[in-house]
Amino acid sequence: MLYSEKVMDHFNNPRNVGVIDDADGVGEVGNPICGDIMKITIKVAADVLTDIKFQTLGCGAAIATSSIVTEMARGMTIQDAVAITKRQVADELGGLPPVKMHCSVLATDGLKVAVDDYLKRTGREPIAGEILSENPAFDPHGEEDEPADTAEACEL
Ligand code: FES
């Protein structure tokens, strides 16, 4: 499988790894198929993400997409941050192999859950919409151009 140079860079040198101790919001999500998990913590001021960190226990694509999403979201409003799509995450990395597109769902979902947690803590309504990885009917491989054997794809 051919990963882009940028994917390899973010996998080998992930940005913003860790946990913000006094976070304003926390998002923890898991991929129901492969069992990979991700945690995002955020600091928010006037609805702008001022800091963001992640911890991901998962495949190379999950780590790279988590890393890039923290760079994309830092400085964004919470409204813009929850609108980041898995396609945008993949494009920002110079593309992902089709069988690894589903891995970027963890990154966007983790961010969404963290933003909604922040809003909940401040007594406001959630804005993130559907959290794909929490939907039991969600098929992580369903949108792939060339559906691959699930177990094989998750090993890569
Ligand atoms: S997120 Fe599990 S295989 Fe990539």
C-alpha cells in the first residue's frame, strides 16, 4: 500500500499528541470494526479552538488523520471544526488509500464529540450532528470505491 509522504510524516511525527488536563471538552470514540480508539481534548475561548491534543491507539492512517485534524482545527470556530469532513482530512494528507478512508472517521468524530461535550458543559445544545462511529449500522468500509476484505483493510 502506498501512503503519501505527508501521511508518513504525520504517522512518524504526530503533532499535538497528549491530553489537555483542564480541557473544556473531551471526545472519545472507537471504530466498531477494528477496535481502534481515539481521544481528543480541546480548549475553547469565545467558541474558537485555542488548543487541541489527541491520543490514538490505532493504525497508521488513524494516527496520521488524528494528527492532521488537530492542525486543521486549531484556531477554527467550533462551528467550522465540526464541519470538517473525512474527505477534507484525507485531501489535506495528500490522499489516503481507498481501503483506509474509513480510518479518518475517527478523527472527525472525535472532534465532534469533544465540541458537543464543551457545549454540554456550558449548558448549550449540541451542534455536531451524527457521530458515525457510534451508529451500530455504520459500515466503515461502506463508502469505499473498491470494497476490500474488512479484516485485511484493518491490518494495514
Ligand atoms: S482506524 Fe482501525 S484500521 Fe484504521
